[in-house]
Amino acid sequence: MSEKRRVILWTCLAAGLFCMELILISLTPLAKIGNGTRFGSSGMFYNLYMGGGSYLIPLALYCMNVGAMKYVIGCVNGLWLICHPVIALICFGAMSLTGLFKMSYGFLDTVSLLTAGMFALCSFTVGILWYPMCRKKAV
């Protein structure tokens, strides 16, 4: 597989997982705190535009043979790598605090926290794997 195809594939995978992570976070009970990120709200769509656009705009320029955009995508990927473990810790921490403080999270709330945390870990893994997969030479 050529280098350009690998960059496109791994960047689309990273962007897709990150957007799914943002959608799943909006379904957790944590999104009920405040107004910003509830499912279907303007804040959720703003987060999706910002997260997905930060990957896809440099990717579109990279597809138009602007070679420096590969490094911009790498920087964007590195920036979002900071967020994934924090989101996972918040989701798993909220799950563990439900038993400690007897919060009234139901089964579906716990499943949504677990799913969002797992997607955060998957996004983190894909973000880490982006660098060796997109930096290796074409065979």
C-alpha cells in the first residue's frame, strides 16, 4: 500500500473514532451536567465539526498533494492524543464513583460510560499507531 493511502486510511480511522467518541460522550450521564454537550445539542455538533474538521481539512489538502499537511495531521493527532486518556479516566472514574457515592446511575448509564471509555481507549490506540503506520516507507 502506498504511503498516501496509508495516511488517508489511518487519518480517516482516527477521525471517525474520535467523532464516535464525542457522540458517545454526549450519551453519557456526564453530558447532563450543564448544557454544552447533550446529544443533539448545538454544542455536540460544534465539537464534532471542530474534532472532525481538524483532521479532515488538512487531509483534504494532503490529498491535493500538499506534502506538508502530513506533518500538520501528525500535530493534530498529537494534540488530540492528550484528550483520549483523560476522557477514558473520566468515564471509568464516573463508573467507579457510582458505587462509592451511591449515585443513581442505571444499567444503561453504566453501559454508556463503559462504551465511551472503551472508544476513548481505541481512539488513543489508533492515534498512537498512526505515527509508525504513516511514517514507514512504501514497500
